[in-house]
Amino acid sequence: MNLMALDRTLGLFWFELLRHLWQSALVLAPLFLVAHVLRSAPARWSHRLWVAALAKLFVPLALLGPLVGAAAQRALSGTALSPDGSGLDGFRVLVTVIGADSVPGASRVIDRFPAPFFTLCTLTYLAIAFWLIVRTSRDLVAARRFARLRVPVEGERKTRLESAIHSSGVASDRVIVSGSNLIPAVVGTIRPRIVLPLRLLDALDVDELKAVLLHEEMHRKNADPAIAFAQRLASSLLFFFPLLAPLQRRLRESAELRCDEEALHAGAEPQSYARALARSIQLGLDPSPAPAALGDGNPSLVARRVARLSEPLRTKAMIKHRIAIAAAACILAAGVILPISPGMVVAGTEPVIPELDNLRNRNQRISLHFENVSAAKVLDAIAAAGNLRIDMAGPDDCCLVNISLVDVPLRQALEALAAQTPVRYDVEDSNTLRVWLPDLLSPGRDGDVVMPVLLEKVQPKYPKDARLARVGGKVVVKAVIREDGSVGDVEVVKHVEGWPSLEEAAVTAVRQRKYSPATKDGRPVSIDFFISTEFRLE
């Protein structure tokens, strides 16, 4: 793979990644509003909501969604899947499974950025992500080292700790006393352990230690160390996503509030719990890299926790909370079933060739069945069945196709033909379609022909006179792609009337293109290729 092809592949990767994050943003934005209603609800509801939102970032629905969207479109239209997969439905299944239905739109965006733009973006991203992953790994190692600083507990300290462990019901082998100055934490993703600093045993009484132990035990039961690891991973890989920071902050806050509530239900006394929070703050313990009783020590969060501890009965489930949860479930389900592209179109339902939407009879339903016939014959049948005028340019026997369609829109029939052959469409008016047929040997008749691949595209310069006059249009040329991939003779077959400068700009740009040559039976061949250049003022 040469550098140009690599840069284009990376461009497609970034397009799909940004599309995924766009869909995630459409899901997360309303969830923030729903979460505001849940502030007075039991914290476990908000916590589950934010865990589901975090999981959404790791699921590539930008690729999975088009499959659902296309399936829904087929179900609504009543079309059947061709048994051999050669028809339009078989083609759509293929492109939606791999997420390729977004490639036409992606290509138009990617072509605006010259190489090696996406390569440099990727290298910069990898450097930043690597640094963040190293920092995360260092924090995890520090947390493990924190657990290894085990110190013996004797005398009154031992008696107080054993009493707290016994009354809380926490297994004694899950509790470690450390000589560090870090706040209490749950350390370990696979085998989590509760780690308490030795100083805490001197500052808290038995009931207060019990409250701390129950809080940390709830962190362990809720798998918060694993969730915290997923948060750190998301921060390392998606550091540029603007909604990630508020999502993670709310996830951490809801985890602390949930553990507070569950600790009270497990037997902790509210007054003892509040005193434990206050005295832990007074000790001046250092933050821990692991989930901890005081979280990040945010004063507003601590104040909110103390307020909820003083009136635990205020956080009861109400009808408005249930409605909010139902709304959140619908939003998350919509994000899975109906992912939206930046063009506000349901993924998988956007046309492969958007220009065909300009045809008046694009939705007229037709049926076709051809085996090993020329593309021109199929186009004649489409024109007759769809009451459409089709003007063809190029050899009538250019390509052999197999196509089987039953009761599908005319537009989908044209898209299916374009999927099998390198034909190019140009909509002249709402009832006239011009089709450019390539001048190449027909696959299946004289051997397989592999089409040339564009390696280096040169954007045409917009002529000054046309720009000042705000004139645009489409120029189509017929170019010879030589055996070495260079462009030979170029002939204009469609121009903008009265503006030869547009024609000259298009020809100049096409002559500078570089291709990998077409091949027939593994050997480079020279072919004619139709190339369309559109001049459009933004």
C-alpha cells in the first residue's frame, strides 16, 4: 500500500470514528437533561444510566447501525432478499455489514484534504493516546503498590478494626491496612480488595469505620474498579470528545451516591457516616488513583453526599423518575436501532448515489431479471419500465452484469447497476439521465478487468472569471489511463456552455492525476475512463 492509499484509508477511518462520536453525542445530549430529573431519585438509577452511556462509546454503532437501517428499509418497502445475493438486497446487505454505505459521502469529504493530512492526524493522535495510556498504566501500578504497603495492626487498632469488620459483614480477607497516606479505596479489577490507611483507624470509631467499610464494599460489589478502568481507557482513546469529561464526572458522582445509599441500607448509621466523611477530610489524606470513599474530594459532591445522608428518605422513586428512565431507555434504543448520520439521515437508508434523487420517477417500482447481459440492455429495460429517458455514451457492450430485482424503486435499480459496473450517471433534468459507459473489455467475455485506482488526485483550480461571475457546473472528460498509470489523451464529452475556462481547468487537473493501472489477466492495460469534475461555489 503506497502512502496515498494509506492516507485515504486513514481518512475513511477518521470519517467513521467521527460519525460514531456524532451519533454518541446525539444520544448523550438528551441524557444529560434526563439525568437532571433523576437528581432526586435513588442514585442507582442515574448510575446505571451513565454506565450505559459509557458503554455506548465503546460500541461501533456507526458500523452496526446501517445493517439495522437497511433491514428496516427492506421490511417497510416489502422487498425480498435475493437468494443468490446478486440483486440489490444482497448488495445492500454486503455494504451495510461493513459500513460501506457511508463511503460515497466520506469520499467527498476526504478528497478536500491533501495527503498526508490524515496520516499526520493519525500520528499525532497515536502519540497523545500513547502518552495517556502510559499515564493510566502508571496510576494503576501506583494503586497496586498502595495495596502492597501492608502494615501489621495491633492493640486497640486491631480490636476496633475487627469489630467494624464483624458488624459490617465484610469478609476479613478482603480488607488490607496500608501504611500510605491515601484515602480508602478498592484496588484491583479482577480480585478487588478494600485498602484502608493506618491513620484512619486512629481517627474513626467502630461505627464510622463500619460505614467506610460498607461504602467500599458496595464499590467492590458494583464492579466499580472495572468501570473506572473503562473510564480511563475512554479518556485515553477518546480524549478529544467534548462530552466525555462531563459524562465521566457524572458517572463518578453517581457511583459515590449509589454506594452511600447502599451502605445505609446495609446497616450504616447516617450520623456516623457523615462524621466519617468529615473526619476523613480533616485528616488531609491524599487522592487515590482507585475508586475511593471521597471520590475526587469535590467540595460540592461531599456537601451533596452529607445532605443526602442526613435525609435518606428524600430519595424515593416517583412517577416522574420512572418516566425519565423510560425516556432514557428510548433514547438509548434509538441510538442503537436508528443511528443518525451528520446529514440527519437514518444510517443505512441514505442513497448510494444521492444525485438520483433529482429524478422525478426515482421511486417508481420496477422488476428486472437479467443474466450475463450488457449494462446498456439493462438500462434500456429500466428506461422502459420507469418511463425515463436515458441517453448513453460509450460502447453498448462495455460490461456484462447479472441482476435480479423484484418490485424495487427505480433509483435502487440504478444503484444496483452502478455497484456492478463503473458506469457514471449525470441527471440532465427530472426525466432525463445521461449514462457514461466505460470503454473497457467486458468481464466474463475476454477475462477479468481490474479497474484503475486513483492514487493522486489534483483538485482543479476554480477559474477566476467563472468565480467572479459565480458560474458553476459539471465537466465530464474521457481520459486514457495508460499501462503505467499516467493519464494520456483527454477528450471533453460534456462542458459548461459558454465557459471554456472551466473545461480547461478540469482537463489540466485530470492530466496531473496518478493511477494504479487497470489490469487484465494480471497484466497492465490501457483503458478509457470517464471522469466527472463539478465546479461549485460554496
